[in-house]
Amino acid sequence: MSMKRCANGHFYDDAKYQQCPYCGISNMDASKTMPIITPRPTEGAGETVGRTVAMSPEEIAKRQAAASGDDGKTVAIMKKKTGIDPVVGWLVCVDGPSRGKDYRIKSERNFIGRDPSMDISVQGDESISRNNHAVISYNPKNNSFRLIPGDGHGLVYLNDDEVFVPMELKRGDIIEMGQTKLIFVPLCGEDFTW
């Protein structure tokens, strides 16, 4: 197989393609695969010609949601009951690059990491895993909080003890990951719940 590099830096097999397949197709995202859907015959329309139609992921999701009556999103129990996903507590950074910043804790599982897509995104500390460094859960059935280690490389500490298994959180507990220390401040507890 002989590889060739196009003007935009893409590598491709020039024995298989006359030109770069990435540059030669407009609006192509080489990182995603696109499903192909075969049209169904409509009632009274006779037999469908055997052609396929490529659809965008957004269009597929819309059609699937319309067919199932489900918008495809998982909804927390509390959000389903109240219509909103209310705050149940906070983490406040007391030491580290984000000192003074607060983070909302919502019902059920809250994933912690550096990436902006995380429920609790602690940015500025490169020693925190990008995704799922740790998880804080709030159980609305028994009104309790837990700290759960994530699947990142870094360790998580609760009051200077390494977290290997889910551990109960109490008001004022210090969670440490990377160079960051966070204090736990619950809203829901014995005195209040949604």
C-alpha cells in the first residue's frame, strides 16, 4: 500500500483513490460514521426502489424521538418530579488554581473533571483527569451524598484519606484531587429537601 499526503496534510492510499477522500467530499467528518437508512415503502405506494439515503445524526435522532415519543435524554428522578433539576449542594474550591470558585451539585450523579462537558468542570488544574476523575452522587430517596472514585489516573482524597470505594459525604468534608481542594456544602439534608 502506498500512502500519499494531500496539500491539507491528510494521508490516503493513492492506489485506491485518485484524490484525497477527505478533501474531495464536502462537509465530511472523517471522525464519525454515518448510518444508512433504507426507505420503507409507504402505504399504497407499491414497492420501494432499493436505494439508501444517508442522514445526519441529528435527523436520525429527531426521527427516532418522534417515533418513540422520547427525546432521547435521561432525566433525573428529581427533575422528572419537579420539572427542574434543583441544586442540592455545592463544592467550593478552597485551595488550588480555581480558589474561590463554587460548583453546583445536582440530584443523582455529578461527574467531575477538567473537560467543560463534565457536570462539575474544575478547569486550570492539569493534574485533574479530563473526564470522570470522581463522581458525587445525591440519592433523593435517602437524602444522602457520596463521593465515588472515577476512572481517571489521578487519586481522590476525602479528608486526607484515599477514596477506593464510595464514601459518605458530610458538611465541611474536604475533597482533594490534583492541586485542588474543595469543601462540601450540602443544601439538602435533615433540615431541608426538595
